[in-house]
Amino acid sequence: MPVDYRAPNINARRLGLLFRQIREALGLTYDEAADRLRCDADWLVRLETGFEPVAPARAREVLDAYGVPPHRMREVVVDLAARPDGPPWLARHAGRLKALVRDLYTLESEATTIHTYGIAVVPELVRSEAYARLGFAHRVPEVDADEEWDLLDQRQRHRPGGVPRRLDVIVCESALRGGPPAVRRGQCARLLDLSADDRTSVRVVPISVGAHAGLHGSFDVFDLPATNDRISVVHTTLGIDLAGCDLSSTWDLIEDVALAPAPSRTMIEEHMNDA
């Protein structure tokens, strides 16, 4: 059988890491844990590195053998075992995406809270279709706009675990300017609709603020369920990438200079009416 050198999906690696953390918390070596699980140590190594597929039923057996009591972490383990490849809608796009991009979209789909910031452009997760398609038309190299919109639309409409996520949006005022008037009006209307949702906050950083912590570029911070993990990703002209550090503190600094939701809504309305 040929060896598959491809890295496992991020969910498989996260699942393996959780199993490793449980084993290490119990103070078990690989051999001791393998005896308890009645499996080969090699199988356990593959499981903890994400190379061994494990169904939810088998995941429960491992948790039972380790004596893990009912706990939110247990639910996360079983849930990850049920969705090793991420959300089903991502599968039809996975073949054309780089592995890192696929993994970042998978993590995004898991996040229960997303903090998304846009400086020169509106963040992807809150773009209207017309605004998004305008961006697709200027991609280099060229992309299939219909494919790209299908992917973005699925990302926007996704509900982790079937529950609407918390979405915190901050956009620089400069992103509300420029472009065809109809597209600008539609994008402002989209932001206003989102701001009326009690699970979404939309704030604007006025141009009058001048220099601030967010001038280096657009980014997102993902809060993942049942853990204290926060993943930061950056958006550049080359696409999405993993940030080199946690950008939570940068987000906090941008919040300090952003308008509150109510005056932000007023500013968005003014830009919509001026378009």
C-alpha cells in the first residue's frame, strides 16, 4: 500500500492533540495507554498525530477506557470525530484550496465567536454578494466568481453546531468609501442589517482617528469551543494566512478607538445616503 504523506486535516490533528493531552494528564506512557485501550502503541501514535481515522463510537470507547467523565471536552472530542474533514460544504471546494487555507476555513467553521476587522475593505464574512463579486473580478490570478461566491456564502451562513455564532465586526471608515454607488449602498445596507442582530456588533473606526493599532492590515480572531484557544488569521493581497502571533491585544486596541454601535450605525447610514 502506498504511503500517504499528506498532512491530516486540522480537525483530525486537533482530535489527536486532545487524546494526547488526556493521556499525558493521566501520566500514561504510550505502552501503558495502549494496554489500557487494548490496542497497538503504533495505532495510538497515529491517533494522536491525526493519521488514524476514528469514528465517534471508537472515540467514546477511548474516552471510557481513559475514565473521562461527562464533560464539555468529551462532547468536543466526539463531535470532532464525527466531522474530521470539517463542514460538508467545504468538501466540494477542498480540491482547489491549499491545505493551509482549507484548515483555516475549517477552524473558522468551528469558531463560536469571530472578531473580524477590515481596514481598506469590508471583512469577508460580512460582504454583500455584489461587493464580494467586485473583489473577485480583480483577483490575480483570475478566479471563478461563482465558485468563490458559493464558498464565501457558505462561510457566512455557517452555524457551528447549528447555533448562530457571535460576530464582532470592526471596519475602518475608509472601507465604506469608493466603488460603484449601487455596490456601496448595498454593502452599507448589509452592515446595517447585521447590526440589528443581537448576536452581531458592527463598529466603525473614523478616519479622523488617524494612526491606530489596526493600520497593519485586516485580520480575524477565532474563539474555539470548550478550550481557551484563540486562533488569529490575517488577510492580505495574497489571501488568508495564519498570523504569527495572537492578535487579541491588537483587537482590544482597535476597539478603544472604534465608535460604539449606535454612532457607528449613524455613520454607515450617512455613507449609504451619500453613495
